[in-house]
Amino acid sequence: MHQRKLLFLATLAAFAAPAFAQTGATPAPDFAGIWWHPSLPGPEPLASGPTGLKNLMRRKEDGASDYNTLAGDYNNPILKPQTAAAVKKFGDMSKAGIENPNPANQCWPEPGPFIYKNFSLEIFQKADHVTMIYEQDHEVRHVRMNQTHPRNVKPSWYGDSVGHYEGDTLVVDTVGIRADRPFAMLDLYGTPYTKSLHMIERFRLIDYEAAKEGLDRDAKENFRVAPYVIDRAYRGKYLQVYYTIEDEGAFTTPWSATVTYGRGSDEWPETICAENFHVYYDKDEKIPTAAKPDF
């Protein structure tokens, strides 16, 4: 017991250790703490230029995305014909009242940028490693700092991520996100991707005035479902992620979007997705039992 306690404390201390200086006396930006965005689908399409999909279905009361019906704009010029066809099919099913399976509702790992559907993000920084955790299923991404991708990247759920600092910005470069998997999609509109997927994320702390433009795009486009975790009066630093997607197998051009996080609740929710098709609260349902002990 004593050894387990010491191991736990050592692990906690390692996560809590501050990032070393980038170069000389210039410190790395500090992204510590819990960050929240309150909206679904999550990312904020840019005001101009190649950007992510918008929902063709809008709420009557405010014109924002109707999260109950997810039909991505398959006419977006970033989409290659086969990608547009997949998005249209996904949207037609949603408009018909069919709930499409996706990584979130099927309890599978969520690739980037789908993972930005999660409301909460916490970042742990060390000199050689950055760890990012998301609240649903406590999904974890690892970023190796000041390294290069292997010559032959082995595809994985979240891909191989390497990072470095450019002044006040953490730049994360990710390749090797598995495409040969169930529910291989970049967003809640079912937008597919291929093994060529390449994602570059730029994490930066910004003032409220700079964040307001992204927050306004979020309010115009997305459905806000978690306002209770966000302090709307907060005027301190915000965390904005500007990401760019390249995939010559799925898209006609690289495209970008943002996610703007603010401060709010300090509580970390236990959001667990259970891959369970049985109903155990019904008294007529038989709960499975083991014929013999597991060990």
C-alpha cells in the first residue's frame, strides 16, 4: 500500500511539473487548468475561406444548428465528390429521423477533430511531453515535444502527435490517425477521412476581445447545450485552438476552423460511455452472471 501511494504521488508530481523554457529565458505558455466550450457540434467554422461544414438544419428560435437533425452542407467546396456523397447520405438519414452511429454514441475513440465535440479539455505540460485529456471516457492524447514523426508511422486511434512552441503558441502536428476503423469520421456530419489525414493544431491564450470573434461565430453556428459550465462574465484569458485539416483523399483543399475555450466549472465530470445494449432497471431483465470467477 505504501509503495502504491508513493507511485501515485510521483505520477501526480510528474503531471504537475511545469514546462521548461522554450529557448533561453522565454517561458512556454501555461495552459494549466480546465477549459470549457459549451456547444455542439463544437468547432467554429471560419467567417471566410475554406472551412468546416455547417448544419443545413437550423433552429427556428435562434437560427443556430439544430442538433436534433445533423445534415452537413454537402455543397461545401472543400469536399471531394465521394466525400460529399457520404455527407449527404448521412444527413438524409438524420432528416429521416434515423440516429446515425458515430464514435461518441458508439463509445469508440474519437479522432481529431471529432474529439472537439467534448466540452472540456485539460492540458498537462512537461518539457518533453504534453498530455491532453477530454471529459468523455477520459480520452487521452499524447504529444511528444521537439520530436519528428517516425519514418513509418503505425496508425493508432489518435495518431502520432509531435509538438513545439512558436513564441506564445503550442503547435501540434498529427498524422497516422486510423482510417481502417468503424465510424471513421471527422465530425458529427459523418465527414469521412482517409489514411492521408494530417492535422495541425495551434493552441494560444488570447484576451476576451480577441476571443469574442470566435465566441460570436460559435453562438451563430452552434447549439449551446452546456452554458452552466461557462462563466459568461469571465474576461480573463481564453484558449483558442486554430486547426487545419489536410487530406488529399477526402478534400479538395486544406481547410481550417477554431474552437474557443473559456473558464468555468473547476469540477471534472465523470462522463462514461458504456457499450451496453441491455436494460437492467427493468425487473424482468435478467442480469448476466459469471459461471466461474474471472480469477
